[in-house]
Amino acid sequence: MRISRFKNDQAGARYRTAYERALAELWPGARTALDVPTTFGTTRVYRTGPPSDGPDEDPIVLLPGSGGNALMWHRYVEVLARRRPVLAVDTVGEPGASVQTAPMADGRDGAAWLDELLAALGIPAAHLVGCSYGGWLALSHQIHRPGRTASLTLVDPAGFAGFGPRFYGWLIVGALAATAPRPLRPGLARLVGNSAILEGELMRLMRASTGFRRALPVPPVFSDEELGRVRVPALVLLGARSALHDSRAVADRLGRVAPSVRVEIVPGAGHALPTDRPELVADRVLRTVGA
């Protein structure tokens, strides 16, 4: 099995330069960078906020979507860190400052990686917040390695539908729109339903990652039995216009098989929910963690 890596040293160096620029631009405030060893590779984590002194201060752990890293949460860290310690993660196998050294085959491996990371950080319980692929990882962790999750906030998570033509078309059109002249981008963002293309620094970082060869597992659809194992406070936020899945169908299914999971469909938002409605997402995270 393959691992994620840059195709050559030049591609890696180009990306690291863009990454450091984006980090300085998007997250200029106080933070501590940690490089945490795990079975699957070294994981970069950024910590900010007050110290964690007990269960009332269990940290918020932010997991990015596919192709992203901790910087996708740059609009969130300050507001969340006012209330709780915050750990923003560069997922192993995604372009970022983490380095994958062993393959990750499935959700069990993803859960094992996350459990090792939390254990190495000395975190007995965490409020996991995951977007898209990160949502799939967070939910996989709760299903396969229960015990370290204080709560779940899943933002238009993967794992509820296959990746069909509609989703891939949304990705491709969004990537093309992100290269348009800046004055045209707001209109294009509304047209294609992808507000993430307005994040100029992140789009530059994405373009710098073209030499990255991602080799993480494609999320399968969770079974009813797996979803029924969720036993912690959980909120699933779904974009009403998501290109990933039929949000109403996902909500109805969760109501049948995991009735303790709260579901909110956000009108007018799509799969780019964290950039479509950042204030709403931050508010719902804080409500879920009880801050």
C-alpha cells in the first residue's frame, strides 16, 4: 500500500514555502506547534487557548477536510480559544506539516491514528470537530475507538454517500473558478456554490500542493449498525445545497438509526459550510461542547 508524499523534493520545498507563508498570514497570533509521533507518521498539531485543567476544559480538536490542513480553521481558532483549549491538526496523509510513514487502509486505521495522537498529547477526552473527511475520521474514531470523545460536531461529513459525479464536478468547477481574476470570484462562488474559493491564501496553498500524491482511504458509507454505536453528544451540520449527499436523506436516516444524534440542515449552505456560515458553525461547536 502507498503512503502520501510529494512527488519530489522540489515539490515539497515549494509547498513548505507556501505553507509557512499561509501560516504567518492566516494565524499570526500565539500558538504552539507540536510534532507528535504516531504509528502512521509524525503529526503536526497547533495548540492555542487556555490550559486544560480538567473535564470542564477538555480541548476542542479540529480535523480538516480532504486536501486541507489546520489552516482551514483559521477563522475559528480565536473565537473557540476564548472558551476552550484548541488543537488544530494537520492530518497525516494530507498536504501540510505532518509526514506519513505508514499506510492508512481504512476507518479503523484512521481511528487508531487519532487515538494514538490524543493519547500522546495526554488528552483523556476531546471535543472532536471534523469537516468532510475530518468528520468521517472523527466519527470513525468514536465508532472504533470509543472512550476519548467528549462530543462530536461533524460539518457536512463524508461517510453518508459515495463520491459521485455531482461532487467531483463541484470540486473541478470550484478549482477552475479559484483561478479566475479576483473581482470575478464572488459571483463565481455564488454560482458554483463554493465560498472556499474566496479564501485567497488557502487557494494559493492548494495550488502549491499539486505535487502532493495523496494516498488515504476513500470513506465508505457508514452502516446503520455503526451509526447506532454513537453514545456521546453529537451534532451533524449539513449544508442544504451540499454536493456531497442528499442532506434531507442523511437527516432522515440518522433520525431512524441514531436518534440521539442531533441534525441541523443549514439553508443556503453547501459542502463548503465552514466558509459559507462560519459564525453559525462556531456557535454550534461551542453549544455542543457546552462552553
